[in-house]
Amino acid sequence: QVQLVEFGGGLVQPGGSLRLSCTSSGIIFSIYHMRWYRQAPGKQRELVAIISSSGGTNCADSVKGRFTISRDNAKNTVYLQMSSLKPEDTAVYYCNANYVSNNYWGQGTQVTVSS
């Protein structure tokens, strides 16, 4: 059974930092491309960052320079380091694992940026 479990969400003040983690089980983690998505209330889910199986990364323009995606294949875990957080970063953040036609989602973790 495949599971993706996110950790690390919470309430943070503007300008603060959070690190999200997503730990997987039931898949050969190292061959999967990993993505972080987010969905704010009333908005469509949007891609935040991607890290390929070979380690190449890319981020949405809205988070470039503030968010960093990384992975630890030994721990079957992908991370999203978020800095200089803004109220508009408030959303449920989802982890996604993709390999060919195999596509899996975590349950999401809430990030709220507010003073």
C-alpha cells in the first residue's frame, strides 16, 4: 500500500519560515519525481516545486528565491523549505509522487501565514 504523509505545517508569522516533509512508503522512492502543490481556499491547486528522480529542481515564479525543494532518498523523504513567507502562501500543501502512469498524493498539511 502506497502512503505519502506530510509533516510540518502550521501557523507562522509573515516573514517566517517552515519546513515541510513528505515521507513515502510502498514505492521505490528514488525513481519517482516528487512535487509539492498547494491549494488555497477558492482557488485551483497549483504546482509549487518539483524535484526529479535525478535531483533537478524547479519552482513556481511566485516562490522562487524563497522556497527550496530537496530530497533524501535514503529516508524516502522530500522536503520543502519555505522562507520569507507571505500571507498569500497560506494554503493546504500536498506532496505528489509520479513515475510514468503511477501518481500518488498525500493528505495535505495546512500552512497559515498570519500575524
